[in-house]
Amino acid sequence: MGFAMKKNTLIITVFVLLLMAFMAGCDSRSPVEPSMDPANVLKIVRITTSADSIYLDEGRTFAEISVYVENQDNDPVVGQTVYFQKNLGKLLALSSTDSYGIATATFSDDGEFGLATITAYVTSPTIGDPETIVIVDEASINVKIIEVPDVSNINIVLKEHPEDAEPITNPFINEVVYVDISAKDSQGENVPDGTVLTLRASAGFFQNNAGGALSDSTMVTTVDGKAYSWFNTGTVPGATQIFVRVGVYQQSKTFTIENIAQILSIEEITATPNVIYSDNNITFSTIKVIVRDSENYAASSVPVKFRTDLGRIINTVYTDSSGVARTTFWDDGAIGLATIEAVVKSYSTVNPETVISESSMSTTVTIQVVPD
């Protein structure tokens, strides 16, 4: 009985194997081998770094690594993942391209000196097998991690233009100013060329030479002990600081971003008549001043201050609705040519006691002896 069952099982097994072989022989299809060619043709057209060197300073200095990715039609690729590897330092492992086809990653030190090689990769699924991923292009760039230099003095000056001799005290909102920086070592000498300065602002933002917005922080390098950046004051008035750091040494510049204020100017000053007598205040001259604002409108209710080097005058008069202020000038017993000056001041909207500009204009009146 047991032998018969084993014999029947053997016959069935052989039959199944023969049937499978027959079916395979009848199937005319051949297996599809997946291609190793990428489904997406991508290329890294360039890789750049914002700084060739950074300092061993616990991540205070850094380099922005930018990777530009295009497709086979030379168009920017949006949303493409770019992978990063490095032999030294710290860096995020991946980043996605923006609307310009650019992926960025921030590289900083990890406590070791040396030459870091940063490699960026783009990948694609293969044709016929989405599970198989291949590297379609790669590019590398080097960044040095070096010792923090000796810096003992940093001076920060705000200017309207690079060539200006006079600094700006308090810029206005939405104004772009030039940040002029000089750096010295402990011996009073210029720091070495290429010294990296890290800039940070408590308000506003830094710009590049083309006017493109960066962020509230950026890095610049020195040449002959000097470095610079463009700074946009932004839209919020108030107290602001710009910090400049090298390693553990930091210096700051504190200033006020002013709101758009009414900047006043004297358009005209006249004296009618321009001759009076030394006659104990019988004759007099009317001094008329016209004041306008920065948009050339009549400036009303503005105090105009008058002063003279001879004779007497009413010192303060307010402009009327036409922007006109009139005051009276008399003799004081002396004869000669009196110079009369009118002054208007524009005040800060943030600190009302702070004068941000001053306009003045002068006229003359002759004081003569009373004729016979």
C-alpha cells in the first residue's frame, strides 16, 4: 500500500514537470532586461561656492554651495534632488533645485582643518526599471578650512556712495547704503587679503552688486584691509545694528533707520525794502521766506529761525498755508550792512529731537544814517 502511494506521487510529479516544460515551450515571449540608460537626461552645468575658504570657528563662517542643473534642452530643472558628499566639514546630504534650477547647501567646519572636496550628484531612474537609480552627472568643488586670523579692530561706516567722504548717520527706510568696513590686526596692520568677515543685521537685509537680495547675513572678504557690502534698510524704521565678526572677535554699528520724513528747504528769501534808517525803529524791513517740502509743496506750520549780525529781528515765525513766513527787521542804533539768515530744520520721525537736515538762506539790508 505504501509503495503504491509513493509510485502514484512520483508519476504525478513527473507529469507536472512535463506540463510546465510544454507551456514554457509554447510561450514565444522573451524576458525583458532592464536598460541601464537613465530615463531623465540631466546635467550639472556648474557648481560654485560663495567662499573659497572658511574658518575653523564652530560654524560661524560658511560657504554656500550652489549647483545648477539643466535638462537635455538646456532648460533649468525645477524640483530635482541634488545629493552632496564631502570628505570634511558639515553639509546637508541633499537639496532640491528652485525655479532657476539651482540647489544650494551650506558648508561649514566640523572641528578639523584641511581641504574639503564637496561633490554634487544628480540621479535618474533607468529605462524599464524605475526601481534602479543611476548617477547621471556629478561635479566637485574645493573649500579650505583654515585658522582664524588675528583681528583686533573693525571699523564700520555707512555711506550713500563708495566714494563719499562723509558718512551717513541715520538712513531712511527703503534706502540702499554702502557698508564700508576696515579691519586691523593686533599690530595695527591691515588683516591679510582674503580675510573672511561675517556680517549680520538686526533689521533690513544685505544686497549683492546687482541689487539682488541676499539675507540678514552675508560674508565678505578683505582687500588691503577693506571690505564692503550693500545694505537695504528695509521697510521698518527704528534702531538697527550691523554686526561684523571674525572668529570670536565682533564689532557692531548702531544706527536708526528713519521713516520718510518731510525734508524742508528754503526756496526764497527777500527783504522789502532793502534799505532802512538808523532811526530808533521808525523804519523797518519785512523779511519774507518761502519754504517747500521735498515734493515741492508749500510747507505750512513750519518754524523758521532768523538771525542777524546787525540790527534787531523777530527770531521765530511760523509759515502760513502758502509756506510763507514774514518777520520784521529794525535798526539797533548802528549803521552798516546787516546779513539776515533764515534757517529751517527737518526732524526725525523716530526721534523727534533729532535733526536730519537743515536748510538756510541769507539776504542783506543796509542801515543808513537818517538823511537831513
